[in-house]
Amino acid sequence: MKFKKLLDFIEFENNRAISYSKYIKDRERPYIRTVKLMEEIGELCNEIIAYGNYQRKEKQAFSKTNLEEEFADVVIVTLMLAKTLGVDISRGIENKIEKINKRYKKLKKNLI
């Protein structure tokens, strides 16, 4: 999936979520989305525990599909939170990659 398509989906989902939850004040939305993000991270952690076969036997066994979907949930909710806060995630990612690349070049230069 192209990143632009993902961001278009986030825009659509964000608008739909706002229309379904009109009782939530705009100033509360970032906090609610942050709590939702933590919930999704917890679900991802459970899948990672299952992946390592460290889950109790009565819990669900590992499923690659579940793991993929939990990663997707974390990405989607993170992007929705960024949208809620007015963060330009594309620019943020570009800036971060540039910083990482500069650090890598500097490290590589120091190793030579």
C-alpha cells in the first residue's frame, strides 16, 4: 500500500470517527486517541508474546495474520492521533529519516 493511500484512509476514518462521536469535545479527542493507542500496543504485545510461545496455553495460539493486523492497528491509530493533533506525519517521517541518515553517515565516517 502506498503511504498516500494510507493517509487518505486515515483522513476518511478520522472524519467518520468524529461524526460518530460528536459528544467528545475536540480538546478530549487526543487523550482518547492516546488511550486507544495504548490499548492497541497492548494487543500487539500479546501477539508478540504468543509469537515467542510465552503465552499461557489457555490463551490464543500465535497467528501471523493477527500479528500483522495488530501492527496495522498501531500504525492506523498512531496516524489518527497525529491527524488529531495537526501533525504533518509525512514531513515528520522525512525529517526523521534525514536525521537517522546523517547519524549513520557520521558514525560510518568515525569508523573509517
